[in-house]
Amino acid sequence: MAKKKSFEQSLKRLEEIVENIEEENITLEDAVKLYKEGIELSLYCKDSLDNAQQKISELKKSADGLFYKEDFQISEEDED
């Protein structure tokens, strides 16, 4: 992965890699190369998501009318 790709580009490339590996006419050597690239991309995507989650915050309004920041938390309802 010579050039840094965006999260979206990396995810799209991961999907392409999965499709290519699932093909029956791919050589073992090519499958290994694609697998390695896929691992690198998946680590990049995971890091990107972790960084984004750290940066996200929700703006809340307290009972006294003041606004404050609260770290973003994923609730179980959001995951469904």
C-alpha cells in the first residue's frame, strides 16, 4: 500500500480483494499477495475507525441550559 487511501477507498479495495480471492481461477501466489494487502487494509480501516470514534463527541445541553461535550458512546441499540 504505497499511497495512503481514504477509509472509503480502502474498504472498497477490501471488497475487491475478497471477490478476487473467492474466484476459483486465482493462483496461490496471487491469493497470498491479495491476503497480505487485505490484512494491511483491514488494519488501516480499524485504526481509522478507532481514531474517528475518539474524535467524535456529542454536544449535550444540561438542565441549567449550558452546553457540554460528552464522549461518543455506541449504545447496544445503535449496533442493531
